[in-house]
Amino acid sequence: MRVCLFEDQGALDLEPLSLTRPVFELLCGLTSLAAKQSRFFPPGPRGVLVRSYLADLCRLHAPAVPVNDLAWLCAGPTIFVNGRWLPPSTPLTLTELSSPGIALVQDEVAYAVVEPEHLVDYSANTFDACLSAWKAILPRRSAGGRLVRYPWELVQHNGEQIRVDWQTAGPPFEVESAAVQRPGLAIVGPREQILIHPSAYLDPMIVADTRQGPIVIDREAVVTAFTRLEGPCFIGPGTHVQGANIRAGTTLGPNCRIGGEIECCIVQGYSNKYHEGFLGHAYIGEWVNLGASTQNSDLRNDYGEVTMTVNGRRVSTGLTKVGCFLGDHTKTGLGTLLNTGTNAGIFCNLLPGGLLPRYIPSFASWWKEALTDRADLPALLHTAAEVMRRRRVDFTQTHAALYHALFEQTAAERRRVVREAEWRRLRRSA
């Protein structure tokens, strides 16, 4: 069966993480959402339908995959899968997909099986209208699973998804059980709940606690002495864990540098938290650098429910533990303090000066208790290119065009927030 992963308007509520990637590339558990969705359906050709400004980036990363290709979509029956969907553990069969229909989570579309004639009114700007039309004319069924609406939900379900991925899809690589026989590795709990790639390097004097769930250490990862790993957790390929305390529910993507204490977090990849400092119930994008002693709060002093600013509005999370959500290429300085429920966009520069604001728009800077616009885009892109070069990743014209587009796309919101912050500062000084 042909499967097309799509983004709907809900992608906006997953910013800042979804600003620079399709929602189905976000991590939860041992894999991305896309990997879970592909696992749920029978094998077959794959395509994607993404926001227009992300199309070239998708083509760069996966040249063989059709991107926003109407001819491909109309070439035969297609399963359209919402990129925000966390599917249940039991895959579908061809019999269940043999006729057109639409599967819902509450009243939102998780996936739809459609024929080419259902796409006669399709255009890049009308796909949400297509979804509404399909809900009206196609037979309905329950999809199961859940649709991710906000960034903190990925963090909230991460530990559970590590266990589900382990049980349903198995470990992400094949190794012999003898791979866990590492000198100086102390395993607390079931030994069969830890998996270490043969190419991973582990120092002596490491504790791995598997009593709450599995621990997976992927290829060429490095874990140094005096590290404590608490399952369920995942150490991604090429990631270095430097004498850290990695607590349950944590997923570290590829090529990260991690130290200090991390609790129930997701790090997308290629980001640094080398030094001491606490990071809890957070989702960190790519190419983020957290300076030494950067700390985030993930719990209010009154144990009350945390609210966050998402897509320009205040949203109640329904949770008491919510940390920070930092977009790609954001950096913090020495001793930066991040408040409970902080949302900071891409290319932010966050420096010490009391507790930072809980909402910082993309391409903005916080310094000396003042929020300003980081207007020097060429300098930001030069730094981004250098950061990526150091990890042997090319900074291409596609990246530059994407960041230019996002700089313009976020300009009005940035000016509004900076102006309101300056008014508040002037009132306080008066």
C-alpha cells in the first residue's frame, strides 16, 4: 500500500520544534513518529505532504521520496497518515485497508484510505478542507492511539513509548546478548533489558538500572565513568554521555554531548549539554548549546498546573511537571535559568539575568533582563554553518533559504513580543 505522511494545521501547535522539520520527524521513544507510523501499515511506497517552506529540506534529506507531488498522490489508492499520530502497537492488515475509509482519534483524522477521485479538489492550500470533506463522505472507524497536540505530550509519553517500541518493534539493531558483558558495568535489574551496540564504548564504573524499563545504547555511542543510566532510556548513535545522571523517560538523539542531570527529556540530536546543570521534562531541538550551569525548572513552587504560550495563546498543560522547549540553534550562556514551561524559538540567544521570560520568539535575544531582536541574520547563519561543520554536517543553500524564510515569517511576532517586553521593563523602572 502507498502511504503518504501529511501535516495538518496542528503542526503549528508543536512549535518551536516543528518550525524546522515536519512533525513526523519528531522523536518519541526509540524512534521518530514517522518510523512508528510506517511500522503500523504494510510495506509499500512512501511519500510526504508537508508545509511548502519545508519541501526542499525534505527533498535534501530523502531525495527518493515524493514530496508534495500531486501526480504521485493521484496515481493510485493512498493511505494519508497524520504526522502527529502516535499509533497503537498492533499493525493493520491489508484486509483492514482494502476499501476507502477514515480513522479518527476523537474527531481528528489519524489516517484516511482514499482513491484518486477523492483528490479532485486537492491543492497545497486546501488539504485541511479535503480532510473535512472526507470526514463527511467516507466510512468512519476508530484509529486508536493518540494524536500529539502539544510539545509536552511527546515528553509525557516518551518513557511509555520506549517500552512499547522495545516490545513491539524490538531493539533498533541486532546484537548478541553477550554485548552487555562489559567490564565495570553494574546492571541493577533484569540483564535482558539492556542492549549495547558492539561499536559503543563504555568506561568502567557505570550503573545501568533496568528495573523500570529497557536501556538502549546505539552504535558508536560513548558513555564515560560515573554515569548512571535509568531505564527506560535511549542513547542515540554517536552520542557522548559524560559522567551524567540520565533518569527515566529520556531519549537522546544522534551525536549529542550530554553531562549533568537529565530527567524525562528528549534531545532531537546534534545538541550540547556538556556541563553540570539540571534539564527536566524538556524537549531540545538540534544544534542547541546549553552553557555551563544552565538550569531549568520543571515544577512550580506551589505544585500547580503549568501553562505555556503556544502558537500565540496561553494553553493549560494539565500537568504539574513541564520544563522547557527550545528550537534549533538556540544557545544559552553560563548560568542561565529557564523558568517552568518555557517556550523559546529558533536561533535565540539566552544569557543570564534572573529567570528568563517563559516565551521568547525566534531570532530574539535575552540579556541584562531585556529582550531584543537579533537582526544580524548573516552572522547567525555563519555561526550555524560553523556549528554544523564541527559535526561534519554540510550547511547548504537549502538550510540558508529555510532560515531566511523563517526569519521573515516570524518577524511580526518577534517585533510584537519585543515591544511588549520593553513596555513592561519601562513600567518597572518607572
